[in-house]
Amino acid sequence: MPYEVSVVSVPADPNAGFYRSLTHSPKGKIMTDITITENDPATRSQRRSSNQAALDERDRVQEIAAIGHAHNLQNDANRAIADGTSLDAFRAIAMSRLRDTGTLRPAESPELGLSRREVEQFSFVKAILAQTMDPNYARREAGFEMEASRALAQKLGREPQGIYVPGEVLRHQSRGRRDLVAGTPAYGGNLVATELQADSFITLLRNRSHVINLGATTIGDLVGNVAIPSQAGAASAFWVAEGGAPTESAQTFGQVPLTPKTVGAFTDFTRRMLLQATPDIESIVRADLAGIIGVEMDRVAIAGSGLSNEPLGILNASGIGSVAIGTNGGAITWTHVLQLEEAIANANADDGALAYMTNNKARRALKGTTKVSGDAGAGFIWSDEARDASGYGTLNGYRSAASNNVPSNLVKGTSGAVCSAMIFGNWSDVLIGQWGGLDILVDKITNGTSGGTRVIALLDMDIAIRREASFAAIKDATT
């Protein structure tokens, strides 16, 4: 019997047709409904990332353009912008261009690369005696010190007035001036060998130095005059209509100059003491010479006059914020402490190494003054909380320091010279530049008739405030 076979495109029965014994595998995918709303966190995050990338790119372009304009490197800047060069990479390119054209001189470090043993071998006393004794002594006893000084002079390209001390030998300690005389206990006589043990020397108490410890920016190994860039103004933001374009604006940049100024300090020694002292006279001489300079550096950073080759300090800068207590001064209250913080915040400068600094008289007064008048339960303005690892207390949530380098003899109205200052600000905006190493000069004339030796330490440095709005001060706190 004949059979008829029909082939159709879509059979009604999937089990009918050719190869019906094969396993049926459905094609296609099952779709899952996913609803994405405008408030989806992933979407918002993506938008934020996109916006931040646009802001970063704008900042990169503006910064590179500003550097190119400031140093006449517009072509290099345009090329870097077009190529997508990073800001750090362009800074390196700019430095290389300036160095090649002689605009920028590479700094010579005041260090010689001495080994630890050589650093410990360098003797301040021998360097001093080499300038007071005959040439044979210098060659025999101070040959290493003289050779190190000559090597550093050759590296720096200038001769010292006395003897250079390499940078790695310097040790910064805070001590004041004193004359050391054998036989006078309070002035070094206790250092001369009798029954004294070397480890029994008691360090005299000196003014404490805080500016660097609070975060000041130190710039070493400088050569020639230096201009540090600073942002003088910010770019502007605009709201625009759809299809409109924002008004073009750019950040404005200024410069903070640093020029070498010489600070000198001296102390007097007797020849007998230099020859006889046993309890590590080296550390005492180093502490005095470097310490006196350190204390003076601190004083100038706080209250320098800006006159007679003295750098301008924070309290005398015209652009800092001011909190006045009264016509004739008055006592600091908790409100005044908060107003210092507010002044910095209003200037958009409330970031960085923020801290308070005043003198010991004002600290004493604040420790006895409650935040709320007559309410000891509210706490005292300067609390007795434990100090941090650096030895600083806390005031209004920030580090606080007290130093006699902050003046306490200011005048307001009819107050007389009884007013103290208090400073609050970002201490990293204090710039301290240093040129070369320490130069030790011996004066054999001043105390020559008594056999004494006056040792003078000279250091080239400068101090500047990068952004004056980063600080605010009270200058009329009666103490």
C-alpha cells in the first residue's frame, strides 16, 4: 500500500517528522526582568565617577597651562594637554627644560655622604681649636674636620668664614645662650674633670621650639633666590542653560619668595675648658650653637618684624585673620577660642596641620578658666587631657602648644605691655628655607685678653608665610 509523506515548515506535533528520535533542545534564552531606576546606587556611583573624572581632567589642563604660562613653556604645555600627559609627568618635563636652559640651577646638598662613623668622628671642638691653635695643630689634630670643610666649600662653590660643618653632622636641639667657664658651676665649671661622672650632666631648661614640630614646611639645600608657587585665587563655577557655555575662568597663582638671610648666634668658651672638659663637650657645643639658632628661627616665624633683614612672622603679616577681645584687651574666653577657628574656616583654610599656639602665661590663665562662666562642670578651656605622642595637649579638638617665643608684652589701648598673643592656623603654610650648611667662625679678639674663645655660628635661611589666610590671631589677651 502506498504511503504519502508531507513536509511542512511548522509541524503541529513536535514528535512528528524526520529525526523524531533525537532529543529536542529548545533554542533561545529565558529573559529576566531587571528594572533600573534613576535612584539605583550603581547608576549614581557611575555618574559620580564620570563627574569626578571630568573635574580631574579640567584640573590637569588648568594646572599644566598655568605652569606653561608661568615659565614660558606654552608649546610644551599644549603638547602635554593634547597627549594626556599627567601633571606630575609635565612637572618633570618643565624641570628638565628649565635646567637645560640654565633657568634652574640644581641645588648642591650641604651633605658629603659621610659614613656614620665619620659623622661621629667630626669634632666641633677640634674645628674650633683648629682656628685658635697653630697650623700644626690643625693639620695634626683637626685634619679630618678641615678636609671636610674644604670638600663642602668646593661642592657649594663658596668659602666659609670659618669652618663648614656638613649637613649630616648637624643636630638640632633647643637651647639658649650661655658662657661656659671652668670653675664656675652654673656656667660650665661642672664639666671640668674632678669627681664628676659624664652621665650626670643636667641640661638647662630652655625655650621649647614648636614651629617645625607643629608641621612647618622645611626646604633644604637651596641655591640662589627661590619663588614658591601659591594659589592666589580659585576658578569660578557657573550655572548655565541647556546648550549654553560656562564663562571661562582659571585659578590665579602667586609666588612666595625665599631669599637667603644670615642668622648668627654665639657663645663663649674658655680655652682651658675646651682642653679639659670630659662629659661629651661635643654634644654641649653642638646643642648651644644649633639650639640658639633654632630658638631664634622659632621666634621669627611667630613674631618676626620683617625689618633689618629679619623675616616677617605670622603675627606681623597683614593678611591673617584677627579676633579682638576689647578696646583695652581682656581675658580669653571659650568664645574667643572658637572665633579663631571660625576665622580660618571662613577663609576656607581649615585643613592641614591645624593647631593653637600661645605662651605659658596665657596657658596658665586658660587652664583656670571654665568654658561656661562659673560652671566647672562644663570643663576648662585648656584641659588636662593626656598629651599626644609629640607632647602636645588638646584645645577645641586641635593640638595646642605653649612657648615663650609667643610675645606676652603687647599693648592694646591703655592696657600697658601685658597682652599676650594666641595663634590658630595651618602650620604647614610656614615655609622655612635653608641654604648650605652651618658655618662656624672663631672670634679670638673679643675675649682674647682672658684666654676666652667666642664661637659664632652662621646659617643662611629664610622664613615666609605661604598663605596668610591660613592663620588667625588674638593679640590683646591680658595676662
